[in-house]
Amino acid sequence: MPPISQEPPVPEKASAAIQEDEAGSSGSYVFPEVFPPFPQSEPCSGPGVLSLLDWDYPDNLDDFNMTCWPGTGWSPPTELLNFHVDDLSPSRRSLSPTQPVEPIVSSKQDPLHEHLRIPGASRNVDEEEHYPMLWPATQPKHLTLPRLGPSKSSNSLSSCFGLPSIGSRGASILQDILKAPFEQSLWPSASIPYFPTCQELDHCIDLYFAHFDKWVPIIHQPSFDAAKEPVLTLALIVIGACYTDFEGALAFSIALSEFTRRLLVFMAEHDPRFVRTEYYISAQLLNSIFGFASGSQRLYELAESSRGPLVNYARLMGLFDQHHAVQQNNDHADTQSRWESWTCAERTSRIGWAVFAYDASSAGMRNARPYILLHELRLDLPCLTKHWKAASAQAWAAIHPWTEQCPRTDSFQSCISRVVQHPASAHSEYDDDYVRSIILTALTRMVWDNKEATTQQAAMHLSTYDALLKGRAELLELLDSFASPTTGYYPCVTAKPSNEFTVQHRLQVGIAHGLAEGVVFCDLFATMLWQDESHAIPARNRILRWIKENPRNPRALLYSCAQGLMITGLYPCNHPQEAYNTFHCGIICFVLSTLLAADYRVTSTGESLAGTLPVCNLDWQGSPDGPDALAIRDWIGNGTPSLVRMRGVPDVFSDRGPRLVLQQTAEVLSNVSVWGIKHILLNAVRGLLHG
């Protein structure tokens, strides 16, 4: 299939976003006033997991000089950056909520150290007995290159291979490039002439809590003070602005996200202790989530490249291991003190859970391997949402009048064991929406592990292969039953979802089915559609072989994706992954309706001569025991000739079926109102429609 011929997406009411400074040489970076149009760009294919989205990013969202430093009215210290090899290793204990904050004595007023908290470098006594490769975060030291002393032997320096000498000129070049980072600034000055008013900033923060906080509940809104957490507040404004109706909101958010990212990079280089703070990890997490949803190619690439460091920071800070947190005895403290102490500990736990969920989402969003292993999660489950949202210490205490302390939740390991062993009782016990999302994320992560263990061709020759396939089927049944109000062969929508979490839970189940049932397909469909023929034809042939070898799996995958497309179309909720879910469901339905059509027509022609084919509505809603559910089950399991339909597509396997699927996908994507990535994905769908 030829590359996509793109159309520019529907432009926003705006003009150019990026302004160059008058000199034209410094590349000063200025905040945009309005949202830029999306120009047509040539398709290209990039490496690895980013290749799926490289073809249609609008250039002008990133059309600023990337060597610019976002100025804040102050300059980096003129002395050499203070690094020493021994100070780069972190400690799991360095982010303890109870650890003292250490002030920095500086020769000049430094806004970072003036406005931001840094964890102290003090050790607890028992820390000395910990694993020797773990250090506490400490204040960096002056960097200097020590002298390389004379040889300890009297022998002349040998030359084993007779290579040309580096010479004095080569040695001078090495010295020059080593000193270059310290003699010139990476980022020239930047300008912020259009910084929002206080009222506009407050509005962005308010909309963040109103619409986004429920998906990543890591900030304790009742006690949050925007002025005390400036770095985290910037990340909130980046996301909150997307929910406003301000002109140029998306361009503003993309630019502010780049400012924030550079600030985070500078903080990490300026003083390594910053990366051991909760607000740093939280800001980096939120900025990365926005990067994937923004529509900026640069922010997308940086978000993926920073996922590993983010996970590593969290891991080394002990965010996945509650046993490293220092516990305080608050039995005799007043209610306010107990609430504040509990809030601090719960916030730390929730940051760990949010990083895990963000990392795990890479499997469904980009078919990329998550970094965090399930056995690392030595955490208790988050508290109930009603505790977290209690507006005051008194309201919090009133929820559990039988005890002064908040009731402790189950550990994750015991929870997931119970879900697998006793799913019915676990379904009734773990009824908090956020807790249930974590459980579904963990089960989906287990599906990914199963996929990795069974994907390699050599795996099928191992004695464990059949057992792994059986385990995969059991995992999918657990997911179906845990996310749905009723237990059925497949998740069925029995009524209008009670809240937005119900929608997301069902989409999570669909993602898990896609990972399990489309093992080969999910790895190759992007190559088949958007790369040249030398790569596309082998990918298409491999997918066709997979269809022949596993005839049930393509039908099950088509059903799951049709359900996902229906759910996102009927119940949009502006989740940051919503556009991705819509796009993947629609494209998979399009490809399968094309590739399965030939076999469908052969088997259905003879059947249709004898009478009317039974109707199979892939996005049907109702009881799992009804005739429509039985028809779906029969078609998936046995391939019974049927008239296969879905929303807006009277016959999926007709000549017009694939095109109608794309039109439905484009319609649902166009209704995504918050995230800029929808323009990129919509252009891809339009390219297929006009290709």
C-alpha cells in the first residue's frame, strides 16, 4: 500500500504561534499567543516504536529554535557545574516524606534554591547497612579532572597495534570539546511577553482538577498550594490549558511544556538532589503524559525517551516499595497532624502507582515494552477515593470514626492473588474506581508478559507453551468479569455506563484482548500500511499467515476493536489516551475487514443461497445470554457465515465496508476536543480514505 497522502487537518481559529526575535540569530523562544495551523507534511518512517506516528506531524508545532533556554530573568551559575561520580547514585530513602529539607548556601541568589525544596543529605543509622550501591542524594561537588600519574613500571609505554598517534592537536581538540559545555550556554535567552494573568492561571489549574485529576490522582487538591509547588504548578497549567476555550490554548500548552521540560533538565544538571523530590517526579510524569497527547512530534519523542529515566528515578527513590518509607507514630497527635502525615504518605504511594500505570500504558498505546516489573510493586493499594478527597481533617476523620488512623488497605501482591484465586469476592470488595483501574492495569501487564513468553517462534516448541496459552485465556476471562457489571463470554454493555471510569475499564479490557489476540497483527499492521512495499508486502503476507493459522483470533480481535470504537464514540470523556484508543480500534477494524473479506465471501456465498444469513452486530449491547450475544459468540468461535455489522457499517465485509469503517473512525476522532494528537491521527485516517 502506498504511503499516506495527507490532508491538512481542520485548522483552529488562530495564526502563527512561534515568533523569532528581531535579531534573527539568537533564536529566542517566545510564548505563542494563538494556535498555529497544521500544514501538510511529507510522510516519513522513523525507527522503533515511534515509526507509527512519524508520518504526519505538523512541523510548525516544533518550529522554534531548540537551542534556546527559556529565560526567567536569571542566569545559570558561572562556576562549573558541580558533579562528582560518587554523587550520582541515589538512595531509596532520599525521598522519605519525613526527611529534613536542607537549605543551600549559595554565593548568589539562586531562584531554584530560593523557591524549591531539596531533600537533605543526612542518613539514618540503619541506612549504612543497606545495599552498598545506594547512596542518598547529596549536594554536588566541584567537577575537576584529576591528574593521571606516571606509570608504576619502568617499561616504556607499549604500542600493540601501531595506530597513528593522536598528537598534540588531537589532544587539544579533546580538551576543547570537554570544556565546551561549560563555556557556552546550551539555551540562549528566551522571552515571555505574554505570560497569562493570575485569573487565567487559576482557571487552568481549576480545570485540571475538574477534568484531568481523576485520571492521575497524585495531587491532594484540598491541601495543594500552587505558589508553594511552582514546578508542579507549571505542569498542571500545561494540561489544564487544553481544557479551556482560550484561543491558541494548544500552542500555549506545547510551548509551556517545552519550557517546563527544559527547567526540569536544568534542575537535574544543576543539582542532582532535585530529581529525588516528589514534585520533580510528579511534574516530569505529567509533562510526559501531555507529550504523548499533545500532537507535537518533539514532545512525543522526548516523552518516550524520558520514560526509562522517569521509571528509574521512581524505582531508586523507593516509590514502588512502601517498606522503605519512614513510618511515624501519630497515635497521640491531633487530627490535623494525623491527616497531614497520612496525606504525605498516601501522596507518595499514589505517585508510585501513577508512574506504574503510565509505564504500563505504553503496551497498549505504542506496543512498547513496559519497564516496571510486577514483582517490584511492594506497595499497598491506594486508599478509597472518598478519603483522598476529604476536604478537611475533620471530614477525613469522620469517614472512619472507629479509629484515629485511616484504615490500611491491602497490599498489591495479596490483592492480585485474591483477584486470580477468588475473582467473584474480589470483584465485590475492590469496588473503588481508581483501585479497580490499577487491578485491570496489572492484569493487562500480565497479558503483555504472557505475550512476550509466547510470541517467539521457538516458544511453541517448549513444553510450557500450551500452559501459557491456557493462562492467557484465564487472564482474559478475569479481565472480562472484573470490568463488566455482568460476567459473560465477552464484556457486554448492559446499560449506559455509570461513570467515566466504567468506560475506561472496558477500554482497558479491549486493549488486553488486542495484545492477546493480535500478537502478530499489532506488531505488523503499521508496517503494512505506512512503509514502502519492500517492508509492507512481507508484513501483509505474515499477517495473512497468522489469519490462516489462527482463524478465531482475528474475529475476536475485530469484535474487541468494534466494541472499543463504539464505546469511545458513545461515551467520550477526554481521557489522554482516548484518541489513541479510537485510532487503533478503527485502523484494526479497517485492516481486518479488508483481509478477512475474501474468505468471508467464499464461505458466505453458499450459505446465502439456502436462506438469509444470521445477523452479527459486533457492537451490540445487551444481555450476554441473548440471541445477539449467541450470534456473536457463534461467529467468533466457529466462523459461522453471518452478516457482520457494526455502527455505521451495514456489512463489514462488503466492498464499501472498510471505507465506512474509516469514516466512522474519522467521525469519532473529530469529536475529541482536548488533545492535539487527534489531528495527527485524523490525518492518517484521511490519508487512508484518499489513498
